[in-house]
Amino acid sequence: MMAKCIQLDMECAAICYAAAQMMSLDSRKAKEICRICSDICEECGKECSRHKHEHCRECAEICMRCAEACREMAGMAA
């Protein structure tokens, strides 16, 4: 039941770390990584919000905020 949630949590952590590294390097590909990061964070947030555990609810909120920040970094914000 929690396998998908855990998998997405790990993917989210990995891509957030990669995005932070690329931005700190002022990489030409940072915006592309941030676009991918926003997608993964949003997917993770949606999955986590489906669970009743408090830590999942907190994770969902943080993931959605991260997705929005990544969209802003990528120039995708509305």
C-alpha cells in the first residue's frame, strides 16, 4: 500500500538534491531539471495526500510547495 508513496518520496528527494546542485553550479540545464523536479514533487505530493498518516500529510504540503518553487525557478509560474 505504501510502496508507491515510498518510491515517490525517494525519487523526490533525489531530484530535489540534483536540482539544488545544478542551480548552485549555475548550470545551463538547471531550468530543465527544475521542470522535472516540479513534476515529481507534485506527483509525490498528490500520492502522499492520499494517506492518513501525519507525516504523509506534512510531506504532501512540502512537496506541493517545492513543486511551485521549482516551477518559478523554471520560469513556468502562472
